[in-house]
Amino acid sequence: MDGRDRPRRPAILDPAEAELIWGDSDPALASEAAHATANAVVFGPSHLAGDEPLAERVGRIIDAEGLDEIAGLWSRSPASTLPGALWRLYLLRAWLERDPETIATRFRGGTEHTTPVELREDDVENPRDAVVAPAPTVLGERLSQLFSGTDETELAGLLEEAAAFLRVLAAGTGSDPGWRTHDEEAAAPVTGRTGALTATAAELDDAAARARAGRLD
């Protein structure tokens, strides 16, 4: 994703396969592609075992394109879906890779103003386990591992940790709350909005709850 309007269409894909992925003229087709690739990237193409031909096509496309190109498909998906949640984790990983010193400084500042544990208070009478905000390098490693295969339980835990991490960062940003993850317009709805860090944290917590209930798809 180097500022191009859309990813390239590799020569090894036949027209039907390319249309499955880059069907911008058909929102339904684009949504299908986003969900299919999100499931295959995280859970493996075998997760699409109910549709073996689709699993094979998506597997070949992922091998040909790589994560950076495929992630662009997820940018228009709602935060409450698997591709929408992965898009937010992808942007966070990109920020960790591109600006580690800034993030480390903000994280240290955030831990001075907050406890390292984010209590989840959506159920006051029966609070769920506390979630520890991992250190930047630890979270970066876990995000990289995520895209090499996981399951719903592990994904939910990572979403919760990422949410806690963003809240700590928000507490350490001072007068500069910016999240300059990506220059592309596609990232702006997540990273450029007001209160981006805390808003994204809330979205990731919601996605985690859906994943634990088997409803993140």
C-alpha cells in the first residue's frame, strides 16, 4: 500500500480471482473478499473448508499479494466485524514498526498516569478478568504472530490487550494525541478522528467480546 488507489492485480490470478478481491464496483463482492481474506489470514485457508474452491483461491491470493496488500481490503469493514478489527490491529502494528521511539515514550508516560491494568467495567457485578497492557515490543511480537495463525480465544485476548495498550498510550499523549500510523486516506477514519486512541480501544473491546461469543465474523 504505497499510496496507490488500489493494489496491483498479479499476473498469476485469473480474472475471476481478481474480481473476487478487487470488486470495488460491487460492495457485496468487496465485503465477501474482505471477510474471506480476514478469516484465511488469521485462521488459515482451511477455516473456509465449507467452500473448498474459495479456500484455495483465497490461499493463492494471500500468497501472491502479502499482508500489506490484503489489509487494504479490510479498511471499509465495520469495526464490529473480523476484517474491521484486523484493520485496526494492522494499523497498530504498522505504527509500532514505524515509530517505536514515540510509542515507547508515550507508553512510559501513560503508565505514570494509569495503572498497567485496565479493569473491564461493562459488568460491574460480575467483572471479568483484568487485562494487562503489554509493553510495546511484546505487543508488536504478538500482533506479528497473530497474522501467522491463531484461534478465536487467542484473538479475543489480543484484542483486549491492544485496547488496554491504546488506553495507556492515550493517557501518555499529553497535548499530542495523534496516531500517525499511515499516510493513506484509508487509515484516516481510524487514526485521524477525534479521540482516535480511546475510540479504537472501545471498538477493540467490543470486537473481543464478539470473538469470545463466537460472533466476530
